[in-house]
Amino acid sequence: MKRKPWLIASKCCVLNLSLHHQFHCNMFQGRVSKTDSLLVMAIDFGTTYSGYAFQFRHDYEADRIGSIFTNTSWVAEGGNGLMSWKTPTTLLLNADDSFNSFGYEAEEVYQDLIENEEHHDYHYFRRFKMMLHNKMIMNRDVIIEDSGGRGFPARTVFRHSIEYLKKHFFKTIEERALNLKPEDIQWVLTVPAIWNEPAKQFMREAAVEAGIPSDNLQLALEPEAASLFCKYVPAEKQADEDGQNMKIVPFSIGTRYMILDLGGGTGDVTVHEVVDENSLREINVASGGAWGGTNVDKAYYNMLKSIFGEDVLLKFKTERRTDMLEFQRDFEMKKRYIRDKLGQNTRPVIISVPAVLSDYVKEMKGMSLKDIVANSEFADKIKIKPGNKLAIDRELMETLFDDPKKQIVAHVRNILENQDNENRISAILMVGGFSTSNIIVDAVKQAFPELRVVVPPDAGLAIVKGAVLCGHAPLTISSRVCKYTYGVAVYDNFDEKRHPPEKRLEHDNEVLCKDLFSKFIEAGQSVDVNKSVDETYDVPKPHAPMSLQIYATPDKNPLFTTDENCEMLGKIIIKPPEGGWKKGAQIKVSMKFGGTEFEVHATDPQNPDAVYSTRFDFLL
């Protein structure tokens, strides 16, 4: 007998087919960049900071990267010098759940509310993007907690944040006496290459709810955006580790290079090979982990906890949040410049300690600031200077980078050791905000002296500027590598010698085996992005819609969709034609991996002109 989709309890036909984010597939058919748009606007929604960049079409045609505008109007109050093209990914909502503020403003407003004991009914969210990291399964109505531990719809938080960035952009445009509508703009939203499809769909839906037209919105994978930006960086602005001008090696035809994208929350690693002047192919599946700059913040906090005591810091953080914020901002500014380019700066790093923290130490520990430091494990590395200032040994400060540094180097080494001997990786391209740290860059250079390590100018801007270029003309990826095995759950004749008894199913006078995993694509397989992968299945019910449940597994040869490592990612609904399916009808399911999202079609092989209505949904 032919393999058929298996029946669930409701007697509705279910076809279980699985795909995963590493194909960067297009679930919205036919969506491509609108290269005739008047303007491209790209949003870099980060873990710690967010911002945007834009460029008019006529400027792009005249000068690829020189005319990309990045907003630099965000600056923290209090004179800390934290002027940047980004603002903290921090959101404040009112008691009635309406928008209050975002970024630096949200931090300032919330601190004022705390000082006046008026903050209790407000919702404050900080660094919430990491909730989307490494999510194989995700609910559309997923809940996250605000600073007070209260549950709140995550999509509302993301929607308000994206909407703020959109409105801020329009305010900038209005100041230039321009009257553009969302439909006149090609919008680009950057996402990590290691994200799953549910996370990408979640971001798309939040952006659409924020007022960005879905047909004008594309998702850009961060490493690919960075590649495109670096391709157009003038040679005179590119420098190697010795400071000499050079042409970035990776863009020679046939060259393989690694993109090391290091942000606040995650590290994202991709390997590309240059096919020709306009296209790349993916060599390794995108991989990574939570190795971003926030790990340095955590290590710093743990050091302070060891010195002052967890009880002191908790009281300080709870009762004097404004002072704690200033304390954190001082460290944020200092950590960016702990080591200079030549590594010759040996002076201690000076960080001001708020007077109230010193008072808490005296009150709760019975010691002065000087004494508690002198009695800590860091007594020989930290001194107290006049004016309540910590003079921290530079070597000690550098140890705060140890964990992410080791994790990054170990992951890169693992990739290099598993590459084939032909056309080996010859360069590492470092981008993202954490790649501006000379400590991290030097660690990569020292670990891999045989490779050229390239950090483009404004490494923190490479992704958002590259995303703008993607909006005008996306970089062509000719093939991608599959991270997971994808398959379809079917039923077939039950074989007592091969099939366990719990899989036995009697249906329509047949004894069948259910939940069999019919492999579609295998983990590690390279797939051309313009090539469809097709399978054909019988339709067992004449009038029932087909619900295709999506599964993925890292195992290359799974037996059943119920195996331990199999995960159901989402579903596709195929409605029957008017009057129902014809007798003996079959459905051909075609999947194409041509974009950053998933594209699927369902057709009747006996009637090729009929393309059935499909709806794909990775969110439960």
C-alpha cells in the first residue's frame, strides 16, 4: 500500500512534516525585497541596545554605504557620555498597559517613579529579547515577567518596542520635511541566524502589529547582513591586525570565511564560501550560544557581590535604583575601553562608588569602604581612591571577560577542526557590538594566528547598515546546510517483527503502524535555495482539511515522530477544494528554501494548475 498521513482521534487527516529555521525559509509566499521602494529602513533589535538605520534609493544607487543614516540622538542623562546610535532595549508601560517610554527615557522615568514610590503599578522590561533564544517550540501567547515578577504578554512588549522605533524614525523623517507612509518604505528587521522559525515568526507578527506592512517587511539574517556591508567597505578603510590597509580577503571567489557576530546576548557563527561576485553558499549550519557582552556584566556583579555581600547589593539595588543605574552605566562605559588597541594601557580602571552604597556597607557590615575591600579576596587588585572611587587593576577587569572569551574561542576551534582540508577557512570576520572589545578580538587573534582576523570599521554598525543594503538588494545565498532532519509522519502496514505493539492501529479493516517518520531532508545536507523538496501523499478523507504538523530532530535516521529528540514545531492547514478532494487524490507538498523564512506550496499532481490554500504557523 501507499504511505498515507495518519489519522488523529478527531478523524481529521494529519500530515506531520517538519522543517527548521536553519533553512531560513519563507512562510509568506512570494515575499521579496521591494527594490523600487523610496527608502529602506532597518531595525536592529538587540538584547541590550536597539537602533535603526535608513537610506534613500537614489542615495544607494550613488553611494552604497556612505549615505546610510544612523540615528545618534540617544544619550543617557547624568553626563555619563553614553552617546550612541543605539538606546537600551528597555520598555516601560503604564498601569493600564499603555506605552510610556523606551530606552534611556524608560530608565530615567522608571527611576523617578521609584524614588517617589509610584512605580508599583507600572510594567518595566529590560533585556527581554533573550527569551526568544533557542526556542524550538513557542506559544503565540507566551508570557514574560516584568521587573516586579508579574506575567505579561510577550508579544505586546515586543510590539510596543518596535512601534517606538518606527515612530522615532518617522519623527526623524518629518524633521526633514518628508511625507512618507509605511507602504512607501521597505522595512528590514535583523534576526540572529541561530534563531528558530517560531522566534522569527514571533518577531514578524509583533512588527506587523506595530504597524509595519507585512508585504513591505523582510527579515535579514545578521551574519549575511554583515557580509554584505563588509563587501562594500572601501579598501582604504579596511585594516588588518597590523593596522595596514588591505582588501578584505573573504570576498575573493572560492574563499571560505567565518562570520563571528558577537552581540550583547548571543554569539552567532556562520561559515560562507564566495561563489561569485554576487552570491555565497553556506558551508556550516549557523551555530552559537549565549556568549554576549552581558556575561561581562554578570561577572562584574558577582565580583561586587563577593566584596560587599549579596545583602548589601540587594538593598542598594532595591532601595536606590537610580544610584544603581548610574553605577551600572559607569561600568558600561569603562568596560568598552579596558584595553587599548596596542594593549599598552596599564593604569587601573576607575569606577565611582555611590555614597549611599558606602553608607550601606558601613551600616550593614560595620566597615568602611576601604576596609571591606581590604578584607576581600581582591585586596591586592582593588584600591580605594579619594572620593569613593574603586581603582581596579586592569588585569582583574580583563578576567571578567574570561567566560565568554573561552566559550567563543572553543566554539570557533571546534568548527575549524571539523572542516575539510580543501578550501579551508582563511579569515574570520568579527562584527557586532561585543566585537568592538579589544580583549575579545585579541583572544581570537592569539588563538588562531594562522587566520586573518578582520574587524570592519564601526563593527557594531555592520549588521544594521548591511540590513539596509539587504533591503535594496539582498545578498544571494545559493545553498544552505540543514541542521535538523525533517520528516513526515505516515502510517504503513504494521510489521510485528519491526514495529512495537504500541504503534499498532486498526483502521478501515487495515492493521497499520502509526507515527512512522518518513524522512524529508537529513541533518547536515546541503540544499540549493532555489530547489524545491517535494513529497506526494494520499488523501484519506474526501472533505477534511489536511493539518500538517511540523517536526524536527537532530538525529539523522529517526524511526518515529514520537522519538525522544523529535519536536513538533508548527502546522500547515490545507483546505480541500470546493466539493472535496477527488477520489484517489494526492497532495504534493513542496518546500523551497529561498529566503530567510519558510515557503510551502501544496498541489494536486493530477491538476498542476490547482494550488491549494495553505497557512503556515510555527506558533502554537
